Amino acid sequence: MSVDEKTVRRIAHLARIAVAEDEVAPLQGELNAILAFVEQLGAVDVTGVEAMTSVTPMAMKKRKDVVTDGGRAVDVVANAPETEDHYFLVPKVVE
Amino acid sequence: MTAPVNPKKLIKGAEHDWEVVIGMEIHAQVTSRSKLFSGASTEFGAEPNDHVSLVDAAMPGMLPVINEECVAQAVRTGLGLKARINHRSVFDRKNYFYPDLPQGYQISQYKDPIVGEGEVVVDLLDGESITVGIERLHLEQDAGKSLHDQNPTQSFVDLNRSGVALMEIVSQPDLRSSEEARAYMTKLRTILRYLGTCDGDMEKGSLRADVNVSVRRPGQPLGTRCEIKNVNSIRFIGQAIESEARRQIAIIEDGGTISQETRLYDPAKGETRSMRSKEEAHDYRYFPDPDLLPLEFDQAYVDALAEGLPELPDAKKARFVADFGLSAYDANVLVAERASADYYEAVARGRDGKAAANWVINELFGRLNKEGIGIDATPVSADQLGRIIDLIGEGVISGKIAKDLFEIVWTEGGDPRAVVEARGMKQVTDTGAIEAAVDDIIAKNHDKVQQAKEKPTLLGWFVGQTMKATGGKANPAAVNALLKSKLGIE
């Protein structure tokens, strides 16, 4: 599997990463090298092998339905560049 | 998709009729105290970002831990939809960027949802019913909320809703008209409210629908569909479908083609408009969430939840029809809300079921609607209404007086029997007293007595006069009999 320049631009857009025109070709090379490396896994025959979801067999941990958190709006917005009345402020987005 | 074409449901076009095909994705907020993967409260209407944990705000290093009650609620809902419950399901990340989605992805279920195929029986106004297939139900996180009208250049983001559990319920494209779509949504809401798994409060956004609409000539393959996002009232669902179907028909009849896209319904304009163009179609790049193990449980867990389910509307309706002799229509009206059905049953127990239904539907619901209050706030209890019906059955009061009595109990309360005693509302069955009133009226109206011999329908006038003279308390049957014999009418 390999990616072309168009796919590189598309992935960058989906990830909201600004990629300059002269960076596209080098990135394409790097991505294809990574993909080729991972592709070695294709050599292993995994027919009939169930996907492993954890190293030791265990059930997903669950939580009781009780309120144990919240009431910390100050902490939640502490790192935001701009806030007002504990709201996050972001550049206007209108759908 | 194989449902026979019903000509009544087709939309008239310029040259031929069109069939509209509708499928719905409904987002139902799970009733739970805390969020799907965090311990923050789900309560509506808190101060901005007050019900937010660092998990919901997607702070680095925070890990999701699933709320077991949300899992149970999804299973209960699946059982209520007669659906297959999957003993193993998987949480995936659905990736997209939006300011009210701090993680940059929504935790959802993609390939392996918790609930598979099921079905919902939907009753329509004309007494017909349709079966709508459910494709799946999965659990996912809600996003936060953006406010765009607070400031000209900035949007305000509140994450209180971020991470609240939603059930996305996806129907098959089995709906063929806006009426069917509205009826389906109504029925689903009723089922969810019976189950107690979603409060169904559309005004607070607890239930929202994405509606997929396409049109085709009957018998042809499915047309290209458009998805109308986030319709938040049952009325708007109907309006959005009507306007979208007509828009698509107009385009095709003009020789154009429909492009698959997401649209928004604008209730003020009564039309849908494009929201995102196809070029920017989202690529969600789903993959299994590495922070969460697969969700697994056994049949014993499902059985225990099934054990605790309440009687659902379809079963209740069938029972009302069988046990109380109600019409399907009346039974439907009564089971639409669990509280109404419980009230009715309390009134009907040990009494004539049909009479009880008439009183609950016509008098009580009519009065509640007039006052704009729900059954939970009724001033007349089921016990009081039952006693009023008893008094009619015993012949103590007439049906007409009973309505006055209902009004008194509604405004002033009290024991109906005591009210009847205290106010002298008892029906007069004493023939002597009625006879005196009848004789008096006949004596004063010689002309009408003559006419009545030619025109027996005048009897009604005499009955009215007698009732008036006795303050409405005369036994109508006794009055009728007396008048007939005295006027010589057969």
C-alpha cells in the first residue's frame, strides 16, 4: 500500500495540519516508508486467529451510575486562550 | 423496502406519481445520572462547563470508564424494540473536528453495535398499522454545545452535554410518507418513555432525528437520498419530509439529478437547505478505541434485565382491548403515555371499561388539554372519577349531572358522593314529582301538545322542558316514559 500526493494533502486536511506545497513530496516518501514497514505484518497468516484486545484476558471495567465529578468549570477552562463566564471562546463557527 | 406500494401515500408529480422513501436515525439521550464514560452529572440546565469532568474536556491522560447503567439502558431499549442483543460489542473512534468536540473524535460503535435488528409496530390514524424494521442501536457520546449568537466574531462553547450517553437508533428505509415518519417517531418515543431509558423531552434535545429522504417512481430502485440533520420536533419531521420530497421531485422533473448531501430544515422558511457539500463529505476514519475493551456480557445478564421490563404499549393495548372491550383507537389513545394508561386502569378496575374509557378520554383528557396540563397534575384523581362513574351506574345521578359534578370535583375537590348529597344533585326517580312537572308543562303548552300528536319529534322539546323544571335531576328514562304515555306518542 502506498499513498499519492493527493492523499497526503487530504490526510493533512482531515487532521487539520497545514502542509506547505514543498513538504508534500517528502511527507509522501516518509508515509510510504512507514506503510511499507507495517506491511511486513501482512506476511503472517492470521486466518482463524481472533483479534487480541488485551494482553491478559480481562473484562472491561465498569463504573456505577453515580455523580462523582464536575463542579470544576474553573479547571476545565483554565488552559483556554479565551474564556467568558466559564465558556470557551473560539473563532466564530457557523454551519 | 419490499412493502407494497400504497397509492394513497404517493405524491402527485407533473406526469406520474412519486413514492417517497424515508429512513430515520434517532438520537435518544440515555436516562442516567452520570455520563457514559465519566462521573459528571447529566442534569440539564447547569451553569456553563459545570457538569464537566476532565475526561469530558479531553484533558491529556484522561481515560474513559463505562457507566454500567448506560449499558443496561441500551439493552433494555433493544429488548423493547424486539431486537437482537449482541453479547459482544466494540467502541470505535469517529474522527472529526469541531470546537464542541474536544477529543477530536466521538466514542461510538461502528461495526459491532450493542443491539442489532429489531422492529416496531406503528399504528396509523386510519387504523392501519405498519412494521418498521430497526437496523441497529448503538451507544455513543454526545458532543458539547456551541452558541453562535453571543458575540459577532466568536462562538461560545459549553461542554456540559459532552460525553452524555446517546442511543442512536437506526431504522430501515421502511417509511413511505411524512405521516408514517411522524407516527414512527411518536411510537418510538412512547416505547422509550415506558422503558424509562429516555425521557423523550424533545424541547430539551433528549430526542432528535436525522431523516433520510429519497423519491422514486413506484417499483423502481431507490433514488439518491439526502439526509436532513437534527430535526427536533415531530411536527418539523413531517414538514421537512414534505418539503424535501417536493424539492427532489421538482429537480428530477426538470431533468436534473439529486446529489447526495446533508441538509438542514428551516422551520421559519418551511424548506431544507444544503449544509455540507459532497466534496467536503466527512471521512470519519473509524478505528477501535484503544482505551476501551470490547463490551461483553452473557445471556443471564440480558434475561435479568428482560425480567425487570414493564408491560410495553403494544401488550397493554392488546390487554385493554381484550379485558375492557375497548376499541383499538381508544386503547391507543390510553396507552400513549404510561401515566394515562395507569390512570385509566385505576378507574376501570371493577367498573365498566368502556364507560371508564369515555370519561377518561372525553372528559378528563379534554379538560386537561383545555388547561394545558398533563395527567400527572390532574386535580381529579382516578379514585374520584371512579366514584362519579359509580354514582351514574347506581342511578343516583344522570350522565348530564355527572358532568356538572366532575366540574365541581375538578375545581373544589371532595368526595363525589358527599358533594351530591350536600348539593342535592340526586336524580329524581320519584315518579310523583316528575309527573307533577310533566303535568304542569302539558297544561301550559296546549298548542305544542296538539302539534306533538302530528310530529312525534317534538317529544324532545318536552323532555328538555321537564329536565329544566327539575333542575336536570329527573331520571331521563322516567321522563321519556311519562311524556310518551301522556302525549299519546308511541
